[in-house]
Amino acid sequence: MIKFFLMVNKQGQTRLSRYYEHIEIHKRTMLEAEVIKNCLSRSKDQCSFIEYKDFKLVYRQYAALFVVVGINETENEMAVYELIHNFVEVLDKYFSRVSELDVSFLIMFNLDRVHIILDEMVLNGCIVETNPSRILAPLFVLDKVAES
């Protein structure tokens, strides 16, 4: 099961966070700081899976952005690693005209859209959809309604 999903820039600022288990706000802040420090301090040659406390971290770096997912011991790390890549591909497909440098701003100014994409892919900590067309269908409907 997925415990949390984070998107963080190289400066360690959280751009997106979604928790699938209840964690108090002050504990979230401490957890995010420790998780970010662990992931940012690793080199590109090191494995993208980290055992941390009572769960595992799976992360992937895209330009200046890190996507970090916390999972329990029973979840498949490679499946989550591919989920991260699929999530980024879906973002790229939806926001096709945005360069890699603008991703951080894109997330900040379209946070609702990014959350919708993530919610279409992950429900209550379980991966439910990976097909980009099905994931983006609700957003395209919203876009059409907004245009009219």
C-alpha cells in the first residue's frame, strides 16, 4: 500500500503531497524533511529504493524535481517505480507545451489538475489506473466545460 506521495524540488521544497494514512501535521513536516534529506543526499548511481523506519521509499528524479513515494513492505517497489514514471508521462501529456524547467511552476499554479491526475491513478493508497487516456478523460471534460 502507498502511504504518501511527494513531489519535491532540488531545494527541498515540497510542491505536492498526498497522504493515504492519517499523520498529524507536525509529524508530516518532520517526515517530509527527513525523507527529502535522505533522497536529495543520494547520488544518481545509488539505488532508488531506500528502507526508512517502518516503510520503504521509492523515488525518481526528473530534471529539478524528485518524486518520492512511501510504501509498506508488501508493496512492489518496481511497480511503484513505474507508477512514478507513468505519473510524470501523464503530466507531460496533459501539460504538453511546458518545458522541464517550468514543471515546478506548473505544479504550483495547476495543483488542482495535478491532484485530479494523481487521484485518478491512486485510490486509498492502491494503484487503480495506469492508462493515460482514462486518467486524463475527466480533465478533458472539465476543460471543455470551462471553455463553454
